[in-house]
Amino acid sequence: MPELPEVETIVGDLRRDILGRKITGVRYLTRSVWRKKPPRAVLLLGARVNQISRRGKHILIHLSNEYTLVFHLKMTGRLTYENSSDPRRKHTHLILNLDKGQLRFNDIRRFGYIDLVGVGKLENLDYLEALGPDAMEISKDEFIRLLKSKKRIIKSLLVDQSVLAGLGNIYTDEALHLARIHPRRVSARLSVSKLARLHDAILETLRKALAARGSSVDNYVDGRGAKGSFQEQHLVYGREGKPCRTCGRPIRRLTIGSRSTHYCPECQR
DNA sequence: GACAACCTGACC
DNA sequence: GGTCAGGTTGTC
């Protein structure tokens, strides 16, 4: 399930592989993955990839004709650069032929979506406008002010993209363990020093995950189809019953806001 | 502020 | 055959 480090890894890979490439053909294999109607092919054909960026968990591919392709991978989406001769996987929904190779969007569960956004429309796109500050870019002061202003269970708050963009279930659990904060604590009631520690923990977790090219716990792969390795370093996520790497007591799992939450009852208070 | 819905595959 | 996985939207 791609969160900020996975999306950032894919963006980096695509920058290496498709920057400057020209779209020479489009194949719409599943029309319903488009957020709106699939665009007329003429809006894509002949355009070159000018720039690739990330907003929260969204991947933006900026084209030379000033249109932008927006992808959200949700849980099982993959966006990969492949050779035209590579066998097509099941659940491939879009293939863009490039002057060299192909960009393919694949998504088993079809929760993800693709959007094509016209000139100047990017800035007032509802689902991008709704995003809070980026988890990687927010300053410590701004972070503390933000969390102090909300009276919510910290776990639920951190996965809320309208509050802070980029964290999902994995990195929220990981960062809370690193900061030694119990996932049920209420944001506004945390001390300034604890919130400062949480800000540090989020940055450190994301930085390490990025260095390991993301967590492949489910079916996440990078822009070239390779798995990440951060799952091997997880402190709590997916480690229920296993010993805490700090104190040795078993990691526990509970449900907060209908999502499974992993934590150490000894280390996190 | 909780929870069903969207989907498929893995697992029991 | 039933449950679970969880990002986001939509509904209450």
C-alpha cells in the first residue's frame, strides 16, 4: 500500500525512465479507472513528459501540452515503466506507449484512479486542495501548532490526509513507536516536547523508508517493478506477537477508527 | 466521528 | 464460505 515513501520512490524512478519521453499511443483497458471519462486520445498523443511530481500520495505527470496526468494508487495500484515486449499482467488498466517503452497502470482492486487535468485546473482541483501540509515538508513549529489545535486520537489524526498529507497506516504506527507515544493519546493533550519528538520520528521514519525504497508488505513495487525492503526494519507494523525491538515485550494490535494499529504497550505511553 | 462501500486475493 | 487487508469518499 503506497504511502509517501513508496510514492516518492516511484516518482524518482519515473523521472529516470520517462522524463522527456513522447506518448505515441494509448490503450484504455478499463475505462472505469478514470476519475472522469477517459480523455480523447488526441489530448495525450504527441505530448512529452515534462516533469513528474508528488502531492501527498498522488503522482502528477506534467505533459508538454500543459495537461497533467494524476494517479492515485490507493491500496494495490502500480505505476511502472516496462518494455513494450514485457508480458502484460492481469489487472492492467492503462498502457501509454512511449517513443521508448511503456508506462502501465495496474491495480488489482481498482480502488486507485487516473485523472487528466487541463491547463490551469490543477490549482483548484478538489481532491488536491483538500490535502493538508506534506508530512515531509511541514516545519516543527507548524506541526506542533497543527496538532495542538486538534483534539483527536493521534492515530486517526495522522492518517487523515486533510490534516497531514503522506502518512498511511504503516508509517503512522512506525512513527508513533519511534516517538514512544501511545496511538490512543489525544493530539492536543500531548506536551510540546512529545510533539517535537513525534515530528522528528515522522521525518526519520520517512527518510529511512525512502532509503530502503519503501515497504513491500502487500504488493507494492517501485517504478521498475522491484520490491522495497523497509518491511524488514519495521518496529511494529505487521509484528503482532513478536518481541518489541526496544524492550522485548510482545507487540500488540488494536483497532482504532476501524484500522489495525500496532504498538508496544510498554514503550508507548 | 463512526462506518459502509468500493474491489480482489490470501488465508482460514 | 467467511474474514481480512486499508486509502479515500460518502453517508449518517
